[in-house]
Amino acid sequence: MCETLTDAEAVFGDRPAAVARELTKRFETVERGNIRTLAERFAEQPPRGEITLLLGPAEDEAVDDLDARLSDALASQSVKDAAAVVALATGLPRKLVYARALELAKGGDTP
């Protein structure tokens, strides 16, 4: 779970999140906080059972960090997958993000 939360923070940024465990069962629990806090909490004691991860909406932020987000995503994913994830996270048009991801993958540095 800690690795998943760390990856989510790298791609989506540190946003509100919830980790729900054993939903609809007797020992149901829900931990809320930001992604970084939850990752630290679950690094100490990993959750057991069936887990559901919920990510909250991104804070209103400038798109200035598009290249940084794409670079992080491209380090571990294909251009297509990185563009899809970043487009979803930022709310930008997928076609625009994909075009920028292609430029970054080829070594281009101008938008």
C-alpha cells in the first residue's frame, strides 16, 4: 500500500485521499488525510484485508508543472500511459498532454 501511495503522490501530487479497509464488513475502517501522510502511516503498519484507495480532486494549480509531471510519469511509463495519467490528473485535454509528452520523450524542451 505504501508503494501505491508513493506512486500516486509522484503522479498526482500530494492531494487529499482516503484508504478504506474491509468496506461493508464488521471491521470497516477509513483513514483520511493527504497522500503523503497516509503513505507514512501505512509504512509503519501496512493495512490488511481488502483495500480501496480514493484520491480527492487536485487543488487549483497552474499548469506550469506539466513538464515536471510528465517527466516523472515518463520515467516509469510509456508515452501513451504517462500522457493519459497526467491528463486525468490535471484535467487538460489528453491530445495536448500527449503531444507534449512526445516532445519530452524525444528530448524537446519547448512547448
